Amino acid sequence: MTVRNAKHATFTIERVYPASPARVFAAWSSKEAKTAWAYCHPEWPVSDHVFDFREGGREHLVTGPAGGTRHVFDAVFHDIVPDQRIVYAYDMHLDERRISISLATLEFFAVAGGTRLVLTEQGVFLDGYDDIAGREEGTRIGLDNLERQLKQQRAA
Amino acid sequence: MLNYQAAPLDLAFQALADPTRRLMVERLSRGPASVSELAQPLEMTLSAVVQHLAVLEASGLVRSEKVGRVRTCRIEPTALHSAERWISERRASWERRLDRLGTFLADTDPTSEPRRRK
């Protein structure tokens, strides 16, 4: 039986890039540019990708390890201010399970020598993640991610 | 900031920082095992294995129970599967993506000298 829970979280990540706000914004606003860097696992095949970058437009991406769990991303762009701001809402499914619904806000600020990008994600994270594909696979995914985070902690 | 308490995750990170304990968790991820079964592939004394087990139990990653003379260990999936883990994975995923964006911007910089490009 699935234990139902809904956890809310907000986090903010900032980066300063030595590039103009127009160039940083452009990396988010075309399918070609975003595909070059934005997806978590570049080695996973993409079976479906819609990218309609306008207010009210949507992005839909289906990917995942070959033969494994399908990762489905669905977003609606709500607010687009060229070179300054993008706000979109998205949900994530693993196969049929909805695991999160989020609001992502990207703010682009011109600073000396480049752009400060501020990402804020506000989300509700659902029970679907707890029993995605059995205990063993879930544990391995968890361990892999823990190990990656440990490496990042050491590198930081 | 994430609005969850960091302490349980810190304990899990500490527990998994050790390669022996990672082996033990990997073994238990395939199913429950007795302490001697856990110790069997490891080149160390049983008491050292018991100490590692104590760290894993304190972190919440592993539970054990003694029935008769046999202590059986099993993975505690909630420690790894909780929503908090998922949230911290999401954040880590964003961190990696924004790093890749930095690389992408550097690689496509129209003002950089060609020799500085990848």
C-alpha cells in the first residue's frame, strides 16, 4: 500500500556566468540550445520532445534509461520577460506516477562582467517516489545519488 | 534553503563514506542477511563488522533484529526513499545542470579566442 505524503520545499540556487543576460537567456529559450546542456542524463534517449517557448506554451520531454523507467517532464511557460525572467510550472512523472509539481522562477540580473542567474524552485514532492520500481532498484538509485553527492561535497 | 532537517542525511552520508559499509548496504539491498553472512566476503573480524553495522543502524539505513542466536540485518528503505531524499536529489540535479550551462556558455562564447574553445 502506498503511504500518501506531500512534502513542500523551496530552494534557491545562484550562479554568476561571464556572459551577457541575452546569451544566458538564449540558452533557455531555444530547443537546440537547451538540449545542449539542460537534461539530467544526456546519455538517455529522448523519445518525445515538444518545446514551445512562449507564454502559455509548453515543454514536454520523455526520456529515461533504455528499457527502464520513463521520466516524463511537462511544463507550461507562464511568464517570459526577455533577458530578465522566466517562470514555468512543471510536473514530473516516473512511468505513471506523479512525483512532484513545481514552480520554477529564473531571474537574470546583469552584473559587472556577466549575469547573475537566480533559480528558485517551489515544489510539492509526492509519495510516488517511494515505491517506484521495487526496493532493490530504488536502493541502488539512492546509493548512486548519495555517492555522487558525497563526491560533490568533497570537491566543494 | 531546504526546509528539512539535515541531521539524518548527514548520518547517512557519514555511514556511506566508508567502502566496507557501502559493500554491506549493497549486499543488504539484495535481501536480508545474518551478521556472519555479511562478514563472510569481508576481510575483517566479526567484531569489526559489528561496529560497522552499528554505524549503519545509527544512520537509519539498516535495521537488525535478533531471533534466537542469529541477528538478521535488513535495509531500511525509508531512509533512502524519503521525500527529503528526492528533494535533495532535485537540488543536486539543478546544481549539475547549472554547471553544465556554464560550460555551454563558455564553449559557445563568440568573443573567446578559438584556441580557448573546446
